Amino acid sequence: MSRLLVIFAGLGKPGSFGAVFTLGFILCLLHAVQGVAADHEELRREGARHYGAGRYFQAIEAFEKALASAPETDRDPIKGDLAHALAGLGFEYLSESEGGMAEETFRKAIGISEDYYANFGLGYLFFMRREDGEARTYLLASLGARGDYAPTHKLLGLLDYRKGLTKEAIDRLSVSLRLDPADDESAFLVKRLKSEAGVLSSFPSVEIKHFKLRVDPKIPGKLATRLQVELERAYSELGKALGAWPSSKVTVVLYSQGRFYEATGSQHWVGGFYDGQIKLPVPVKSDEKDPAFRKLLKVVRHEYAHLLVLGLSAECPMWLNEGIAQYFEASYQKDAVYARLKESREARIPLKKMPSRLGKIDDVELARWVYLQGLGFVEFLVEKYKPFRLRLLLRAIAEEHSAATAFERVYGRSTEDLEKEWWKRIENPDG
């Protein structure tokens, strides 16, 4: 303000028309300057309202306008707001399996301001792609920008676990839990890893051609041997179908059923899982012909399929991943699947609106429907276009970082068009 007064001093004499005009001009200019300030602050508040409501495009637009109208001294906080809104949009793209757009948006955010959330976003993206070195770089950058963000510590802990550094993983996850005591998942993981570490110390190691096994001493030798045979069969058959062969031996942990649920904290209905290692509960009181054990042989194929899918494309949508795993498990009847899908029209979910992670599904029935719909659609794709296209699809998702673009590239049609044809076939199988 003082600079303006100096500039315009002496342009008119006191009491003259020129002086009155000059004073009026100064006042108008000052009002305009104050109006700009008010405008950029209001735009910033508008952006915050849009961001809070999840309207990221509108938030970005408001922050960009605020940045353009703000004086230099006020720009840095607005840059931070803009970067944070872009990071929110990046996660929106991730939820829609648009990894390429997500990466571009996160990088744009970091180019504007070293935002912790944008760095976390890139770290998460590379974690999902299993590019662990890149993931760690951006997660550490996120910690540098904000050291008390619990999810960053949590993801670094999961990176450590994937690398086989159980103690370091527990330490990281414990920090995450201290920062966010309400995070039940971190609490569960800390408890589980501590329990697993104690249990596995008594499990002898067994190596076969393509697998490294840790075997509970309680498991009868015949059952352990039969599972080893099934693992090698899955390696051969699923490897040929998907054109995927792990570069190193796969770790498999065989628990007796009781120890499995105790060590992993899994629900009683969990038949096994893959978290970087294949982990299976073996019914020790059964034999090779027992239905419970024969079901476990199917689970072997299911979990190995997950391993291959994630190796081909870590960005594969969850519903597609589960659909492929069930298809290669080969324990379903097509007619029964289609009948269930036909009966439950009200439960149908457009594929583009499918949950991105099972951890986000609290409704058990919804989870079952996601599995069923994923299986039905994969079965349709294989029947119409042959299994080898699944391999091409997974590789296209990895290259394009977009499920929608990958479907167009491999099948020459949009996901929506394929989905429409599939539902028509369900309604009229003979048509």
C-alpha cells in the first residue's frame, strides 16, 4: 500500500481536480487489490469444499484459479492444496483400474509441490505393480514430507514383509499402529506376523523342483507329498495356459488346520491365501480321498493362479483376478453359475463399479456376488475368445496401466459392450 502511495504522490495538488481524481484512482486500485486477495481466498475455500466432497476435478479447477490470482507471497500454500487435490484424483483413477492416469496425476502433483499424499500414491502404485525399489523411494519421500502419516509406515512394513524381513515389518507396522490406534488391520498384521514367526520356527523346510515348502510336522507325509505333486501340476498346467513361469522358487507354507487359523488369524471359512507366499490349511485327519482334502487341491490351483496373475499384471482388477483364479481352480459348473447369475438380477454390479479390493467389502453376500460375477465373465471370455487371450489381456493391463484400454486392445471391444453381450447370453443361453 505504501508503494502505491509513493507512486502516485504529487500527481495533483491538494484541493485540485487532479488530486481528487488521483485519490479516487488510488482507492479504486486498492479496492481491486483487496478484491483479488478476497477472490483467491474464496476460491481456495471453494476448492476445499469440493475436495471434502470428493469432487476432485472441481477442487483442482478452483485451486488453479486461486493460484493464478494470488500474490506471490500466498502461492505456496495454494500449491500444496492443488497437489493434494491432484493426489485425491490419482487415487480415484486407481480405484477405476486406471493406473497410467493415476501415475501421471501423482507425478503432476509432485511437480507442483512435494505433497506427502502424492508421494504415498506413487509408492502405493509401484507397490501394487511389485516394483518394490521404486515403491520404497516414493514412500520414503512421503515420510520426508510428513513423518506421522500412518499408511506410509504401514506400506513400508508390507514391503519389508514381502522381502522376508519379518522383524523389520513388525517394527514398521507397530509404528503405524501407534500413529493410528484405530487401524484394526495393522493391529491384526502385527499380531499375525508375531504369531507366524513363532510357529514357523518349528517347521522344517522342504525343496522340490519349483517350490520351497515349510511343512507343519503334524501333517502326514502322504498328504504333504500329494500336495507337492499338485503344486508341480499347477506350475505346469497354469503356466502353459497363462504363459507365466516364476523366475525363482515359490514359497509355500503348509499348516495343520488348527495352526493355520491360530497363526494367520484367518476366519474359519478361509481355505488359503496368497500374500507373497502361498499359505494352506491341511486337514491332517483326512486322507487323499476325503472331500475336505480334495477341496484343498483345488485351492492350490486357485492360489497359484493368483500368484501368476499378479506376476503378469499387478494392476489386474480384483474381480478379474478372482474370476481367473476360480476358472483355473476348475471346481465350478457353468450351468449352475449362470443360473445363479440369472436369478439375481437386482444384485448385478457394472464391472467398472466393482470394488477395487476385497478389504473394502464388509457385506459377505456382496463379496460372494463379486466372486460369482467375476467367474461368470471370465468363463464367457474364455469360451468366446479362448484362454490365450487372458494372457494377452493381463499383459496389456500391465503395459497400458488401464483395464479399459487393455480390453479394447485385446478384444477389440469395450468392457461395457462385452458385458452387455454376456448378460444377454445369461438371459438367453440358447439365443
